[in-house]
Amino acid sequence: MLVNATEMLIKARDGHYGVPQFNINNLEWTKAVLTACEEMKSPVILGVSEGAGKYMTGFKTVAAMVSSMVETMGITVPVALHLDHGTYEGCKACVEAGFSSIMFDGSHYSIEENAEKTKELVALAHSKGLSIEAEVGSIGGVEDGVVGAGEIADPAECAKITDLGIDFLAAGIGNIHGVYPANWKGLDFEALDRIHKATNNIPLVLHGGTGIPDEMIQKAISLGVSKININTECQLVFAEATRKYIEAGKDQQGKGFDPRKLLAPGAQAIVDKCKEKIELFGCAGKA
Ligand code: 13P
């Protein structure tokens, strides 16, 4: 059974560790992430962007696949199925489709419009038992073709959105999606501290987890971050392992072209990467 993410994040906040959000792209991804989290006894949030949802033929397919996989794999750790960077319409569609958590990303609207739409979606999500994340200060980098500049969120705006009753907050602190450029200045911990103090101890979310140095991740957790999103890093290790397999000519040996064999090294690389992140976030054994 899927659970919403509120309880796991409150426990993480109080226990000073981070819960991973691993984004999923297909069946292999989902199976690999669930395998790693079950082995590590870690709660997990499966993130689905609108683009990935569309790729998998729609949110209903995703919800059915994840729910069935949790059951048939005998997963015992808490699993939340969460819309990542949702539009207003996408949020409504995920509530309908059986997700257990949504993120409304209204960071590109004026703060008034962001607040108005967030408020409406808080009421909808909570009426159906889902948790809801909101965003202030857009995260930089490219996500599904949308380029954000990597703003530092304004603490007063963060407080305004938090007061609407959201369950966790994504606030920009210089983090960006994808691989960080060589001249990246790092996370702005003073901004994080100000945001944390202004938002009544709400669990904070760190997007763009790929490529943030380990000590910065740990410092962010100590300053109120309870959820860390990882997407690109799993894609990179999957691609690398698959490339190695093909470059070694293994797809041409015996039945090495069988997708179950061809995709196995990449899937195993995702399992290993997830385990490494779970250790780093201090989430092992917390399920
Ligand atoms: P990365 O792709 O940089 O890991 O970011 C993931 C993310 O924040 C998803 O919302």
C-alpha cells in the first residue's frame, strides 16, 4: 500500500536524517529503487515528473504499476508515490490517478497566484489523504525542458506558502537540477537557515541532489532539510553501465540482446547508487 509522505518526513526532521526522493522513469527504475530501499530498510518517495508520467503512458499506469509492484515484491518499507514539479492540472490528475503525494510547483507565478493555487490544492490533497509539497524560488537547471535560474527563495514568501498548510516546502537555495557547472557557488546555507527559521520547522526539500558534495548534503540536513531529490545521478550510472555492456560486445554474445540481460547492469547500477545515497542521508534502517 502506498502512504503519503507526511509522517516519514516528520520522523526524518525530528531524527535529523533525510528521506530520498528517487525519480522513476520506467519499470526497471521502479524495481531497482524499491529493491534498494527494501534492502536498506529505508522509507522512500518515488518521484514522477509530468514528462516521465507521459512517457509511461499516463499517471494511472504509473500508479497501477507502483502499487502492484509494492505488493508483488513484498515491499515492507513505507513508499510514497509523488508528483514532481506538478502543474495545477497535473496535480488534479494525480489525485484522481491514485498517487499518495503531490508537488505543486507554482514558483514561476507571482507569489499571490502561487499562494492562491497552492491553497486550493492543499484542500484537495488533504481531503483525499495525500501530502502536498509547494515551491518558492525556482530551482535552476533544466527539468523537462523548463529552465529555471536557481533563485534564492525569500523567507517571507516561504512563510506565506507554508502557512497555507502544505506538508513540506521546496525553497531555492542556489541548487539546480542536473549536473552542476564548474563555477557553481554551492548551497547558500545562510539563506537555508533564514528560511528554516521563518517556516515553523516544516520539513524542507532539497531539489537537484545530483552532484551536491556529501558534506553540503549533510549540512543541509542539519539545517532542516528532510527530503533530498535525486534524478540525474541514477540516469548517469544507468547509461554508463549500459554503454559498458554494449561496448564490451556482450549484447552480441549468446542471448545478450535479451532486454532482461541488456538492461540488468544499468538496473544494478541504480540499486547501488540508491544504497549509497540512503547511507549518506542517514536513512538506512529508518523504515
Ligand atoms: P537532479 O536531477 O539534479 O538529481 O534533481 C532531481 C530533482 O530535484 C527532481 O525534482
